[in-house]
Amino acid sequence: MSRKNWTVFIFVGLIWGIPYLLLKVSVRELSVPVIVCSRTFIGALVLVPIALHQKTLIPALKKYHIVLLYAVLEMFLPWVLITTAEQKLPSGLAGLLVATVPIWSAILASFNGDKTVWHSKRLGGMLLGFLGVLLVVGIESVRSNQNPLAIFMILLASLSYATAVATVTIKIPQINPIAINGLAMLTTSIFYLPFALFALPDHVPSGKVFASQITLGLLPTALAFILFFELLREIGPARASLVTYLNTAFAVVLGVVILGEPITLGLVVGLPLVLIGSYFAGRKSVTQ
């Protein structure tokens, strides 16, 4: 990858590592439907006007059946599955399982003709990065007996994430990603609106919660999707999905720095493996 792509890659990883902190603030006072609805509504408020200004919204509307499928695979289904599963699983284990997205993306890319994902250096990088994620989140989170159904739900959500990106890359590569995600977020917010209205809190949320929701909508939802799809266009879905490794690593580091969570051996050993693995997995193979 070029220096520009590496910069965007790391920045997206950082932004998508922030939601874990923001959600910890929001869930103290807001329900999941309210959080999802407000997050996607704020994202849509940013992206839809940009798409209108760029005159790319109409072409996206003409392919709305694909956009709707993307919304289901990227937002509707994964968020329900992950939210439900995390009631029965440690958050560390959930993060580890979500980090299988690059593996699913590599498999899907291979099925779609990209055989370079199985080049030895890239494959080794993916495995090294996954090992790093395992160490970062803590081996102790997988040693105890866990709910197999919940584990399956997280893995299904990870497959759904990978399939969502592959779908728009293959089916509507010519459609502007800002328009795609703006419509998808608007659709998601409308879908969750009745549930959110039913689950509104009986008091006015605190300033911290308001700030966390606005930040959640602007950064990890709106800005991150703009940057991620720019990266996707430059380096392809298999390598772009490797940002999932950095998401987990940054989330843990931010937890240590901001929330005062303990520095573990897994973090000290695992984080460098994540960075090294991402580097090798993201390299352009000379074998086509």
C-alpha cells in the first residue's frame, strides 16, 4: 500500500476503535434501539446531503435493492446478532470473533477470482494479525466454557460484514459509496425508529451521553465509512478488511489510556503482532 493508503488505514482503525468507549457511556442511559437509531440518523444527516450535492443519490436509489441488501448485511443483522450475543459473551471474546472478518473477506475474494489473497506473505500476515488479536483481548476470555450459540452469532455477524462489502464491490462498484452508506444509514434509522420511540428513557440524557452519541454518529459512522470505502477502492476488500485487526487493538489501547484498564501481557505481545501482521497482509503480492 502507498503511504497515503497506510495513513487512511491506520486512521480508520483508530476511528473504529472509538465506539467501544462511546458505547460504554451511552448504554448507561440509552437502550440499544435508541443508540442505533440516533447513530445512523446522524450519519445519514452527514452523508445524504453530500450525496445530493455530488448528484450521486439518484443512481444509488435506482439500485436501492442492492443498497437495502447492504444495509441488512452491514447494519441490521450484525448489530442485532452482536448486541444479543454480548449479553452472554465477554466483550474480549466478541472482539476476537469479529476480528475473523479479514479471513471471511479473503475467502470471498478468492471465490470472486482474487487468488493473491492466498500468497504466502499475505496469508501469513493475516494469521499473525489474528494471533495478535487473540493475545490482545486476552486468552483468558476463551478458556472458560462459553455459549456456543452466542459464538455462532458473532461469527455469523462477521461473515455478514464481509459479505456486505463484497456485495457492493461486485454488484454496484460504479455507485458512489457516500450515497450507498447514506441511504443504508437512513434506512436503518427509519427501521429502528419505532423501537427507539418505544424505548426512550424517562429522563433527559446527560451531556456526556449526548456528546458520545454525536461523536459516534459523526466519526465511526459517517467519517469512517467515507474513508473506508475510499480505501476499499484503492486496495480491495480483502486487504481493506484487515482494518478490523487495528479496530480491536486500538479499542484495547484506548481502554487502557482513557478507562484505566490493566496492561496485560497479551497487550504488550499482541499489539506488535497486529501491526506486523497487518503490514504483511496488506502488501501487494507480486504473484497475480
